Amino acid sequence: MQPSSFHSRLLPQDWREALLLGRVDMGDGPTPILVREGRVLDVSKFAPTTSAFMEKWNGTVPDGKDLGDIASLDFQPVWVRDSGPKLLAPVDLQCVKAAGVTFAVSAVGRVIEERAQGKPEKAQAIREALSARVGTDLRAVVPGSPEAVKLKAALIADGLWSQYLEVAIGPDAEVFTKAPPLSSVGWGAYVGVRTQSTWNNPEPEVVIACDRAGRALGATLGNDVNLRDYEGRSALLLGKAKDNNAASAVGPFIRLFDDRYTMDDVRSAVVELEIQGQDNYRLEGTSTMAEISRDPVELVRQTLSEHQYPDGFVLFLGTLFAPTQDRDEPGLGFTHKEGDLVRVTTPKLGVLENRVTTCKAAPPWTFGISDLMQNLVRRGLLTA
């Protein structure tokens, strides 16, 4: 593969100007790296984990072992080659959090799932009835504002109120734990959906990376794999809908904030989604961050308001994407099939590419915190 082809498949368009924090496994265990101007620095002596790196990060690039140009490492998706250097999710000990229903369209989508009780054949009629009443109104409402209170009263009077509208326009954001530390998969890995699920979809999102103090230090891409049938049957099934083997994909790198990339770039990002099925089905969509109803900084604040994260955390910011394009029978909308190739992209964060399988067929998550600690001690990166 030519270097230019490699860079375009993986890195931000302005990769020569970006500082990218990631993790690789060259055969001896997870290693934090910093990519600068396309050169890969092993920074494990400076910080043995990306969590520790972010605690130490002050804008000054630390010394590290030069591993060469990133294209020379020749990362390949596991379905192409399950050997050689692996690009891992750029998060390790950080708690993986997620904010839901942060866009008006996703709020309507959640209400549809709830009213359809997890049955996709009921979704279209409910969608048409709800969208005419609340779709436009929600886009203009600031959550928690006096206008939101008035809209809530009107929707209750119409019999249209929902717990999802509560978190969409009420004062409190929905923030939940998406995945345990070390369980997220990275670029080129399989993502999983529960074997029993018949209505599910990807959720392409921007993910903010924070240290223990809540400093937002960078951003990356994420796929918050979502089971619409499970959560639609009951919001109490959120854990089964969200936290499953290989259901959290993050990567390819955390782009660190600097004078070339700031939170304003997150606010203006357009995240594109492409799904290519082995049945020749193709779906494209976008999520425009300018339409988010709660500012990313506010979502970070609410995540920290009553909790602490001593190893830092990453926060999925939610998605505008709500797939309605039929895949098989008319009126059934979209759901994944095994083998789907999912690409989440935005110019300044690069490309997150994964292939869909079931949670049972995906490689099991077996490398936990104790395994990581033992590995770091054995490699002399952590003293007992």
C-alpha cells in the first residue's frame, strides 16, 4: 500500500499538523504512541498508558522512541490480516461514558422505539405522527429553558410526553456508562451486536477525552453500537442494549487539542457514516455537530457533577443519525447484517472502520486491568 493511500484511509486530512495519541500492540503488549507529522513515537517511558499520558500532558511533546513513519507499520483490519502490528482503541483505563438523546432527531427516534415496543414494523406510522408535532419544535428549544417547560406542558396535554423527551429538553442530560475500561475496540476490529437482536444500528459520534480533573484534552471518533429493539422494549434494558462485547468502538486516535484543533472544531464537525453490506446494500448518513442541543462542555460538566474519574474518562457526545432507509421489506427500516463494513469519518479526526459480527462471534474481551498491570511490570514500564 502506498503511504498516501494508507494516510487517507486512516488519518485526518491535515495529519501533518495533528498531534495524535494512540495505542498499538507490536507483539509485546499495549503501547501508547504519539503521532507527529506522520512519525510514530513510542511514549511508554513517559507514560505507560494513554490515561497516564493525559494526566501529564501539558502541550510539550515528550521524548520517545521513533518507530518510523506510520505507513511503515502497515496496520491492517483483522479481517484482512490477523497478525502483525495492531492499532488498538486509543483509550485504556479511562471510563467510557456516553450522552444520549442530544439531538432532536435522535430524541424523536427514541420515542418511536419506545412506542413501537421494539417492533420495527410499527415504527413508520409512529414516526409520521410524531415528527409532524415535535420534530421542528425540538430543534429550536434550549434544554431546561422556559420554552422547554412550556413545550413539555403542551406535549403532556397532547399525550405525547416521553422519558426520552425529558432528557432531550429537560435540565438533566442522559449520561450513562457505555463500556468498562479496556473493553473498547479500535480501528480495523470487529464490532458486535447481540445475537438475539433484530433491530439495531451504528451510532457515529464524536468522543471527548478528559483527564481526572475533567479537562477536555482531545477528541476522537466513536461507534456507539445500539440495539433499538432492546431499548425500545424497555429503557431499563439500556445496559443490554449498549454494554456488550465489542459494542464500543473508539479511534483511530485521540487528536489532542492545540492551536490548530480546538473545541470549536468539535462543535462544527460533520461526522459521516457509510455502511456497505455484503448483500450490496449501501447506506450513507451524516451527523452535524452544530445541531447538538447541549454544548460538549456542558455534557462534560454534567458527567462530572456528582462523580469522580481518577483515571479520566471519554464521553460519546451522541448522534444525529437515525437510520430510516429500508434494507429488506418496506417499512422495516435499517438493521445490521453480519459482514457490514461501517466507516465513521470526519476530516480532522480521520476514519474509524469496523466490520459487524455478533457479540458471541467477536473476539472475546480477555485482557483486563490486572493483565495490563502485569504486562507493564514485565516490560519494565511499571514498578511494583
